[in-house]
Amino acid sequence: MEYNIEYLPEKGIVFIKMKGRLNFQIVEQFSKEAIKIARQNQSSKFIIDHTKSKIREGSFQIYAAGDELQQFGFQNTDKIAILISDLDDISDSYESININSRWSDIKYFDGSDINKAFSWLDK
């Protein structure tokens, strides 16, 4: 599992790019690093790019449910756009993960159209 975190000052967004197989510990690690960068820059906007993540077939576990995000340190004022490959095929499964979340504002986007994620974060 590899990840890269960068702050995009012109947009005020922390951008996390994942590559490889996901597990709880690595997601917790990159989340805490990303939150630290965001707080240092007075930001509460995140994009997590999972287009290169390896997700077990039949599983929608990307560790982005409200309880997990809260455990990693995200707050209810944070806004998180999550990019997924081929979202149209499984969007209902991802959206249902967060339907009852009172924590961070989370929305899933198809990785082929990052501009929608940027627009949503700017609202």
C-alpha cells in the first residue's frame, strides 16, 4: 500500500492518493497525516482518491464509514470527496455505508470526473 498526501493551496483541499491493497491501519495512518496537514492550513476539505486502490471483490470496505472517520480524527465539519473507479456499478453500496452518519459530509464520485468532486467541495 502506498499513498501520497498533498495540500492544494489554490483550492484549500488536502488530496490523498492511494495505491494498492487497503487495510485499517494504513487508512488510519494516512487519515491522521491528512488531518494534521488540513488543520495546519485551516482546511476541512479532503479528496481521497481510491481509483488505484485494490478493494476485495464483493467488499465495499474502504474504511470510510462515519464511525471509522470519527475514530481517525475527522470532524463533523469536514467535507470528504471519495473517488472510486467504476462508481456507477456500485454507487448504492457506497452511499448506503454513510446514510446514517452524523459525522463528516461524505460524497462518492467516479474517479474519471474529478471536477465534480472539486465543485462539490467548493459549495
